[in-house]
Amino acid sequence: MKAAERHPDLIGGVLSRGYVELSDGSKRKITDGVTLQEADQISELVQSRECRVTAETGVACGISTLAICMGLERAGIAGCHHFGIDPNQLTTYSGAALQLLQQHGLERHFELLNGPTHLEAPKLLERKVLLISRSSTGGTRSTIRCWISFTWISCSKLEA
Ligand SMILES: C[S@@+](CC[C@H](N)C(=O)[O-])C[C@H]1O[C@@H](n2cnc3c(N)ncnc32)[C@H](O)[C@@H]1O
């Protein structure tokens, strides 16, 4: 059984621990992430919509990224893929998101686009991935914060 199925409260566990263990054994304190409630909403959305390809801008320590990859895993659709755009993952965040995914056996779903959104997002079009950004004009403050820190994008691969 996969980690995401074995541990339904996997993200809660990571958040309450408060750090990501890096490849050199040091601990990167979790900062800047979405809340547990937001992570659960994101994961549920990805799973229930049976997303195949997703993208987010701003990966940080990988809390939203873990939520998205868990949603993809649970949807169980072959060939699913998540793109995370972030110019600071390998510097400011010391690869914490990559480590977090690896520690939970979800790294195969993820690809880091190591640069700012305005340069990396257009490359997805070159790879025949269409991004449809969904914005929220209403809802709670929490929901809006979620949409901002995690730009929810429903993507579909274009026909070759
Ligand atoms: C609020 S944090 C994201 C939190 C993350 N979604 C989570 O739940 O753990 C904002 C992130 O945006 C990234 N960022 C800053 N400028 C960016 C840009 N131009 N394009 C993409 N990401 C950017 C930062 O490096 C940081 O990782």
C-alpha cells in the first residue's frame, strides 16, 4: 500500500512535526505553507476532479505540493503529473519540497520548474500543456489565501 493511502493524516503529521529533514540530515523549519485545512481542500479537489496534470506557482517547503501529489496518487490515474514553479526551491528552501515528496514516495509525480513563473509557465505551453488558471472572486479569507499562495491550475495536455 502507498504512503498516501496508509497515512490519511500524513500532512497533519508533517505540519505538527514542523520541519522537513533534508538530505544532509539537517532540519528545515516549515514556513510559508498552506494550513492543514487548505492542504486537505486542495488534495480533495485534485482527487475528486480526477486531475491528470496540475501546476502550482510557489512550492516553498512543499506542503501544497505534497497535498497535490497525494490527490493525484489517490485519484490513481496513470501518467498524472504535477509541475511546481519556484526560483527558490534549491536555494532558500534547500530542496525541502523535493525531500518531502521523496520521503513519502510521491516524487515520481513531480517536476520542479526552477525559475520564476513569468519565465517557466510559458515553457509549459511549449510542452503542450494548457494552463487554465481558476480564480476565486468570493469565499472565505482562507479560501482566497489558498488561491493566492497556491495558484490552482487545471491543466490538460493538448493533442500532439
Ligand atoms: C507562500 S510560499 C508558497 C507556499 C507553498 N505553496 C506551500 O503550501 O508550502 C511562496 C513561494 O513562492 C515562491 N516564489 C517567489 N517568487 C516566485 C516567482 N516569481 N515564481 C514562482 N514562485 C515564486 C517562493 O520561493 C515561495 O516558495
